[in-house]
Amino acid sequence: TFMGASYGTYFGALYATLFPSHVRRMVFDSAVDPDPEQIWYRSNMGQSLAFEARWEDFRRWVAKHDDVYHLGTTPEAVQRRYDEVRAELAVKPAGGKVGPGQLHSAFLGAGYYDDYWAMRATALSEYVRGNPEPLVAQASPRAVAAKDNENAQAVYTAVECNDAPWPEDFEVWDRDHTELARVAPFETWDNAFSNLPCAFWPAPRQRPLDVRVGWGELPPTLILAAERDAATPYKGALELRKRLPGSSLVTERDAGTHGIGGAGNTCVDDHLRRYLLTGEVPGRGADCAAHPEPNPVSLD
């Protein structure tokens, strides 16, 4: 019995392909697209494109609550305000600690989890009003976390670079990401440079296994996915269901939080609980309404 989220779904899918008779129950929460052609260069480009849509979701929500945040009444106006703050921080980092890189890193979290939306919007709003303290508190590097963050990045890099072949010519990266950044500027270059060590990785790169099983080889498995998840775009869940016949897909519609099992959506959690306890799946799948949008919060 296995439950994996994000990269854990790929790990689980590989296990299911290699040892289907060893599987009792298996949950894939926020599924990676297991298509070998996507692992990992194209997968990361797809992620950058999806983050652009999720970034717009956040800006649209901020604009809807302009009476609280005063950052603009349209997503475009909120973007302009964000860009103005980035430019200011490049000249004078907030608290001497938060420049445009730290700002971007903090707001990237809003693409993963809408729990961050009110916090980040409040920090941006307060900075614009002359109070940088919430932004400094949320976006400053934390010395206590430095060792864990460095270790996590090292492990991420080693795993991604060894899992699959990557383009080894920077001109390919430059061409592909320049084109992508025209429509998805928010995360494209940040993602590219995070993964660029893989272009120069000296160790042998593995050829990804073709994830798939035949009908009847694997017990029913459960896939959970938010329709607007940016980190693992929804088409990955559809691809995984196609490759694991008999699997069932539970979709949280019009939502984008990364990792939805046990996150408080009663509909999703009921399907998850029923499956783990009984092995029952909702046919080919089921739709769940989105969890409520965050409530806006102001320091006023």
C-alpha cells in the first residue's frame, strides 16, 4: 500500500510498472505526467506554462479584493504593481534582505498553495503603503533553514539530472525558454536556471521507463488532482490514468492547490478514505467542487 504526492506519484508509477503484483492499494496525489518524453526537460517547461495560469488566478483574486489590498482592480494592474515593487527592490532591498529574487521566491509559493494568497497580498499591499515589515518577515532568507534548503536542492538536482537525458547545448535551453517566456514569464527562467546543472551533469543519465501496465495486472488505483495545479499540470493525471488501466481519477475542479489528499476538501477526502479502507474507487473517476477561496486579510 503506497501513497505518493508530486514526484512521489512518479516513484509509485514506476513501482507499479515493475511490480504490479506487489501492489495492494496505491494513491497518486497531484500526478506527474509519466510520459518518458516529458521526463524531465519538457515536464518543467509544462510546469512553467501552468504556473502562468495559476499566477493569473492569484492576481485575479487580489484584484477582486481591491477594497482590501488596493493593488489594482484588474490582474493586469496587480501585475504592474508587482513589477514596480520588483524594480524598487532591485535598487533598495527591503530590510537589506529582500531583493527581487527573494520577492519572486516568496510569491512562487502562491502558485503552489492558495493558503499563501492572503499573506502575500497583505505583504505586497503593506510594502506599497510604506510598511515593508510583513514582506521582510515573509521573504527574508532564514539562516535556520539554510542547511535543509541546500540539502533539498542538492537532492532535487541529483535526482532530476540522473533520471533522464537533458539537452546538453545551452542554445537549446535559450531558444526554448526564450520562446516560452513570451507567454509565461513568471516562472520560466527561474525554472530553467534551477535545472540548468542538468545540461552539464557528468554522470550517466537514465532512460525513463515507459510507465504502463496491461488490463488486470494492477488492482484499482486512485489518482487525485486539482484541475489548475501548476506544479503538476492536470494533463499528467489524465496521462497516468490512461497508462494504468482500472485507475480512477478524482478531480477538484477550478482549484489549483498542489496536493489535495487530506487537505480539507470533504468530497476528495471521502473518496480517499473510502479507497484506503475498502479498495473501492468511483468508477473511472469523480468530480469534486473546489474548496472555498481564501478570505482576504488586511493588517488594518
